[in-house]
Amino acid sequence: MSDERTEAEALLPLPPATLHILMSLAEEDRHGYAILQDVDARTGGAVKLGAGTLYRSVQRMLEEGLIVEVQQRPAPELDDERRRYYRITPFGAAVARAETRRLQNLVRLARASGFVPRRA
Amino acid sequence: MSDERTEAEALLPLPPATLHILMSLAEEDRHGYAILQDVDARTGGAVKLGAGTLYRSVQRMLEEGLIVEVQQRPAPELDDERRRYYRITPFGAAVARAETRRLQNLVRLARASGFVPRRA
DNA sequence: GCAGTTATATCCACTGTGGATATAATCGCG
DNA sequence: CGCGATTATATCCACAGTGGATATAACTGC
């Protein structure tokens, strides 16, 4: 019986787009197009997900149980029937933590190799 | 006239295998097979480059000027004629620093999203 | 009502990857 | 010495993840 930590690590390394989507949904439930804009904004325009990448990633993430679709919608006058809203699951958060740990270890290795970047 | 920093950032994001190879060569000149073993060792077995990945990556990295082949060989009695030795270039090191900076920023974002991993 | 944006979805081509296969030199050791 | 295991490079195939184009349609502002 594998604990959640082990189960999460089985999905690593995570496709970059997947981590970005999880980061976006960590803040609040969002629909696809809003994720696209949010990722652009949070990364200062450095990361722009392609539409194909987004919708395919979301599909995969639903199957893997990293996110779920929520039927809960904003007030009708603010809503848009075309939208599909998604929420991160506890498992999705565990996977994101595992990936963050993996990346942190990678950065540690790189810095130990002498690749110490000047402050951003 | 783009400075080396700008030129380096044009290659980002770096394929994961490429950064591992640069980390390995940062320590000392190595031949392909030795890089394979070193990456395995430095990552505690967590990363195992496939042979195809390694030799194709090396080819690309030579073309991009991240590494050069060195003709300089160990003492004949320690050598193996089949080996081809590689060395990281100053540009390769600049690219590795840029990629390290990019990864560090990504980790910062992930942690800011609440994905704070428990100590490894 | 019409243009531009929002929104989802699918398609195509390309890159990076692992793992298999091929070939051959070197090494350990009985 | 002989011979199997390892070392070493290289190429091939199939597959995952990606960007960007295309399609369709609803919404928004004027």
C-alpha cells in the first residue's frame, strides 16, 4: 500500500504546463482561458501556454485526479455558459509539492556545480 | 549587439538532459559514457539518461557551442581509443547559469503558491 | 448588428526522451 | 590465452508534451 507521497512521486517529473496549471488553480478555481491569462500574468509574460497544451493538459489532469471540474458557477449575470471551471484536488496539491521538491533539488545540484546565477 | 546573457536566454528553457550534461562537465572533462554514470551518481540514481538522449544531446550541444570536443587524452595506458572527451565552454556555463536562474524563479513561484515541500 | 474578444476543442508538425539494437574495443578472470 | 561481461559510441523507433493553426461559437462594446 503506497502512501500519497509515493503515489505523487510516481507522476514525476511533471510536464511544465501541468505545474503551471496547478499553481494557477492553487489560488482559486478557474476556467481554462482564465488559466492561460493567469499563467502569463504570474510569470510576467515569460510563460505563455499554447491553447492545445492547456486543454490537453487539463484532460490528462482530470484523468489523473490532479483536478476536478466544478459545477459551481458565479452569479448568472457574471457567468458565461461556455466556461468550464476546475479545482485542484488534495492529491494535485501533493503532486505539486513533490514536483517543487524535485525542482528544488535540481537547483541545489546546479548551484553546487558552480552555476550560481546573479540575482534575477 | 546581444550580450552573452541575452544570447544564453534565447536557448531557454533548456532540455533537462542538457543541464545534467553541463553539470557533469562543470566538474571535469568527461567522455559520453562517463557522463551517463556521473549523472546517475550525482542524482543518487534518480536520473538515468538514456543512451540515445545522451549522444543526441551531445551532438546538439556541440552545434550550439555549449561544449567542445577536446583531443587532449589521458596517459596512453589509461586511455581507451573509443572515447570522445568533451569540455564545457564559457558560453555553456552562461547558459547553465541562465537555466538555473529560470528554475530558481519557477521554484519561487511554486512556493509562493503554497507548494512548500517538507524537507527532502 | 458587427468586430473583436472570450472560450473550448482538435489537428499537425516538431522536439526531447527512453529503450532497443548494432558494432566493436576493452577488461576480468579462469 | 580465450571468452563473456562491461565499456563505449551511434542510430533507430515509438511515444509524450508542446506551440501554433484552425474551427466553432458565444459574449461584449459600441
